[in-house]
Amino acid sequence: MNTAKIRIFRIGILIILIAAIIFGGIIISRNVAAAAAAKQERYYTSIELKSGDSLWSIASAYHGDESVSDYVDELRKINNIINDEGLIAGRYLTIYYYN
């Protein structure tokens, strides 16, 4: 192969690589946009605590796709709770859910 053919071959390979990178970027950005659109909104409500309720039992009922442990941690934050001992039947607890 002479040098002109080698140069054309290399340019062709470079063009193919650039096109693949651009196409891959477009595909990735579409997937990211679709994932962001699919993200569910968080809604808040309050529930009345019943005797025997714990953060874990409540989280088990409302956690959705989130892990129960993460949901419990978030319940502690939004309700300013250190441990389950503060849960008293008849009081209200703020919870969240996804719609």
C-alpha cells in the first residue's frame, strides 16, 4: 500500500470512530432524559400511629422501589426521630410516597 492509500484508510477509520462517539453520546443522552422523565414525584401525607407501629413496619408498607432501610432513614430525618421509642399511638407521622 502506498502512503496515499494508508492516509485515506486512517482518515476513514477516524471518521468512523468520531461518528460512533457522537452516536453513542446521543443514545446515552436520550437514556438519561428518559430516566429523568420516568422519575416519580414524591408526595407527603401524615398517618395516625397505631399501637405497635414501628418505623420499620411503616416503611415496609410505603417504601415503594426504595429500600426499607433507606426509607426508615428518611422518615427519621423528616420527622426528627432518633429511635422508635418516640412513636406514640394516636400521634401523627409524616410519610412520603411516589405517584
